[in-house]
Amino acid sequence: MKVLIIEDDKKLAKIIASVLGDENIQSETANDGDTGLEILLRGTYDVAVIDWMLPGRDGPSICRTARAAKIETGLLLLTARGQVEDRVAGLDSGADDYLVKPFSFDELLARIRALTRRVSASNSDAWELRVGNLVMDLKAHTLRRASNGIELSKTEWDLLELLMRHADQAFSRTRILDYVWSYDASVKPELVDVYISYLRKKIEVDGMIDPIQTIRGVGYLLESCHA
């Protein structure tokens, strides 16, 4: 399970991350709404725990934007607002659940687990990505194109998963670096081109077009309509 924590109280965010870590749950933290939304839109998290009041974009705005972008991550709002109308406003923004501060961490964990079950049940293909004739099985960690099995390195896998989750969406080299190499300042943008080349060679099959398109001045995208 992967959880995104969007919380401007750095002490609370650190405690939540520690509690999740004790349960072997991976997490990433953002301390403002705009950064949190940018990370959430990658679509690689099972659950996002989002504070209502944040610098920049607030929690309900993050929820609305994520749902408009078809992000299926479970969204849990944290807030000091306990009135019925506030809970309704939060849920109407696209949040799946609502937890009023102060809360117990046992309850937070229980709600995260419930959200994970709910999202998985509503998405029978949660463990599989399909784009054209590319099929990525996230559980078995296998990739095939048509009937051809393909082996990828971890970096190649992470790169292709990003492109498949956002088919037909162009990604700049900087955004790819942020996702695949996790903000490693020592990694240069040119490395993206190198791994795109590796990936193209791996998924090349006789008689089938290259689904990875180079968008001049922008970056790369994976075309959904390919054969």
C-alpha cells in the first residue's frame, strides 16, 4: 500500500508517516496544497490523507481537481471542522471519508484500510494496466505486448508505469525525473532520453508501431491507440 500525506503541520505529518511505517505502509509527504496535488495527479497512490486547511490549494479543492482528472485514489480529509455541513461539503468535493481532529491513529489506520478495500472492490482491474496491446500486471510484476512477454529493469518499469497510467498525456523530462528518480538532484535530464531509448527497444515487436511518442519541446507520451 502507498499513502500520500498532504499536511502542513510537519510534526503531525511526520507522526502519521511513522505510524504508517510501523504497519509497513509506504508513504510520501507534501506540506502544501499545490505540491500535494501535483504528486497526487501521478495516480500512483492507494490512499491520500489530506488536511482541509493548507497553504495554497485547500483539501476540498485538491479532491475536486483529482476527481476531475479521473484519479481513483481513496481520499481521506482531515479537519478540525466537525459540523454536519462541513462533512457534507468535504464529501461533495470528492473525498471518500472524513476524519475530525483530534483523532486516534488506530482509527486513522482503520479508515485507510477500509478505503483501500473499497477502492480495490470498485476497480476490478486495480492490479492491471492496459494501454493498446500493452498489459502491465502490477501484482505479478509482468509485462506483455500482445502475446510477447517483456522483462524490464526497475527503472524501466517505473517509467513505463508512469506513461501507462497517464496514456496520451505528455510528460516533460523534469516531471519524469521527479517520479522515476524521486527528486534526485544528481540525475540529469538526459538520462530520461537514455531510458526512453532502452524502453523502446524492449517493447519493440515486429510489425507493431512504437507507442512512445516524442513531443518536441515538451517530452514524451504513450499513445493509447497503437497496434
